[in-house]
Amino acid sequence: MLPTLQSEPLILRPFVQEDLPNILVLVQDKDVAATTLTIPYPCTEEAINNWFRLQQQELEEGKVLRWAVCLTGTNELIGTMKLATHPEYESAELGYWIGKPYWGNGYASEAGYLVVDYAFRTLELNRVEAHAMVENIVSAKVLRKLGMREEGYHPQLIKKWGEFKDVKTYGLLREQWVASQTKSTAS
């Protein structure tokens, strides 16, 4: 069962079928699709339905945890957060996107904080990593804000829309997270 995570501005909750039309609207923006590996552009209703079935299956298998990122109060869907777990290594990969109308409000950082904290405190993972295309400067800022450090540069690692893209890897260990949380509580 996927828990609901909450902060003042956001609620991260399991996806429901009723979310699909809103997701489809948000991913129709080419700028949103361009920053992710798997969102097609243009995206179809069939693709969203297939994605929903896949994410339900992955959740049941305990492989991938995906939250609908919603605004507190209105429950308006604004994006998604994903934690692809690797229990055998006590690690996970963080992934996310936020709909363009909601960019610039700190929502990705806030939702990322909730998910990373859950990964380390509840799942007791040792490591969380994330990947960002080099040109996605905003995503790199979000990851650094979460305390992640750049760990690697991978030339032409992925192919998006027929073009090879360079990718950076960022990582964070539980001990680093706990130390950073202790410092922020003390100040």
C-alpha cells in the first residue's frame, strides 16, 4: 500500500483512474515531455491508460512507488513523483515531473523532500539517486536542493526524440540526509 505524504502546500497520494484526464492535459505540453525519458509527445489517451495499468502493476510488485502530487486544499493534480526501489541494494531512483503551469513554485523540491525523507526514514534505504539531462538545469537545481551531489556525467546516454542526450547522475546517502536534517533542526 502506498502511503499518503503531506506537507503544507502538497499532498502526495496514490493515483486513481479519475486522475488520467488531468495527467493527459499536463503532459501535452512539449516542455514537460522534453525533460523526461518516457513521456511521449504528443501523448495519447491510450498511452496514459497503459501507463496507469503499468504503474498499478509495478506498485503491486513493490518495484516502483508513484505518487500523484496534488495541492493541499484543492487536491488539484500538478505532477508526479516516482521512487523505483532496488531492495536488494537498499537503494532507489527518484524521478518526477511537474506540470508547466506549476513551475517555479518550489513544488518539485517540496515533493522531492517528502519522497526522499520517506525513502530514508521509512524504507530505511541507504541511497537515493536521480538522473537529469544536462540541459535540464532546473532539475539539477532541485536535486542539489535535496542535498544530492553530482556523481557522474554520461555522454549520449539516452536518445530522446531521435537525438542523443547527455545525462548527469546525482546521489545521496542516508547518512548525508540524516546529518543535513539534524543541522536544519538545530538552526
